[in-house]
Amino acid sequence: MDSIKNVIIPHFIHYLLKSAKSVDFKLWMQCVNLKTAVNILSLKNLEEIISIKDALNLGLSNNLKLVFPYVKVIPRPEFKVSE
């Protein structure tokens, strides 16, 4: 997890993605921050990660939908082309 926080995230913050993948990166970064905020992942944080996962490119698998039917779906942020 250290290499993710110390290498991968800083790399993509410095070299910004210029496509709709930038939305996925920001959502993924939220998940990483939730996971690393505490030593033990709480059910609340897990549910928030799952709701973020639903907004990612492929959404939730059918299995996750069955196991977590009550997780609040968040809208996918819109990608805006910068000029």
C-alpha cells in the first residue's frame, strides 16, 4: 500500500490523465484514502468504497449487488474536457 500512496498516486497527480479515466482515478484515490485512513476497515468505510466502485467504469458485479443491496449508489462525476 505504501507504493500506491507514495509512487502511483503522486505520479498521476503530477502527470494528469486527460480523459474520462481521470474520473476513475479520482474515485479510486478516494477508495485508497478510505482504506488507508485506519488500520481496520470499518463496515461504513467498506460500504462507501462499494458505493464508489458502483460509479467506476464497470460498476458493481452481480455478486456485490446481492451481498450489499442496501449500499447507496453515487452518481458518476461528469468528465469535462479542459481546453
